Amino acid sequence: MTSAPQQLRAVADPAVEAELERLPTTPMADLRKRYCKLFRAEPPKAFGPDLLRRSIAHRIQEKAYGGLSLSHRRLLDQLVKSASVKPNGRLELPRRIKPGSELIRTWNGKTYRVMVMADGFGYDGKTFASLSEIASAITGTKWNGPRFFGLRSSSSRDGADGK
């Protein structure tokens, strides 16, 4: 997803569009040369013409219009590391709750409201660093805060006790 400034900047460049339009008819030998020039490496032997064209097209557009933001690259790196640790495990994207959001949870017949703030979470006139602190204050026992407030599934990833 691109931000508004990126969207404004991404006006089609005629030279880029012309190069992209030539790719489908470019011979394989020329595609390999173009790949080497763009990536400064030989293309993988497993790359057929379609994947080679797609890779080249992506790099051309990335150079002309910009690539992924630093935060998105970090997120992808984090997901790759998680996948390498647990190859068949489930990957979960970190959830980001915007400041100003309100979390509501009913516990033992009483409704609790927590305000998400830029520097933590507001509950009962105090600021807390984590949702787990608030969940523990409400229940009197140790809880995973995101799970308590319904931000994470109750199924256990690591065999925890469900709290």
C-alpha cells in the first residue's frame, strides 16, 4: 500500500512504460543480459522467460518509482526469520493498533474500556506500558494482554496454558 505522497509521485514515466511494453517480445538472451545489468548478478538457472520478465519489470518500476518502505522491508525480514525458525508453523503479522482506538472487554459481568495512546494504554485514569499489565490488574492473575482483549486467537501457538 502506498502513501499519498508516493501515489502522487508515481505518475507513469513514458520511458519506463515503453521499456515494460518491450519486455514480452525481448529474446531470452537479451533478458538475461538485462537481468545481469539490473541485479548485478546472473539470473537463477531456474528462471524461465516469464519469471525473468516479471523480475526485470519489477526492478525497473522499483528504480523508477521507489521500492518498499523501510518498515515494510523490516516486516518482511521478520517474517522470513520466523518462517526459517518454524518452517511449517503459522506466521502471524504483528498487529498495530492506532492511537485513539478503544478496546472493550467484558469480564465477570463488568465492562472495561482501554484507550490506545501513542505512549501506551490508558485505563482507569492511569497509563500502562502494556495490555498485559491492564489484563492482570483487571483479573488479578497473569494474562497475555492482547489475548485477553481479543487481539490474538485463543488457540495456543507454543502450547501455553491458554492465558
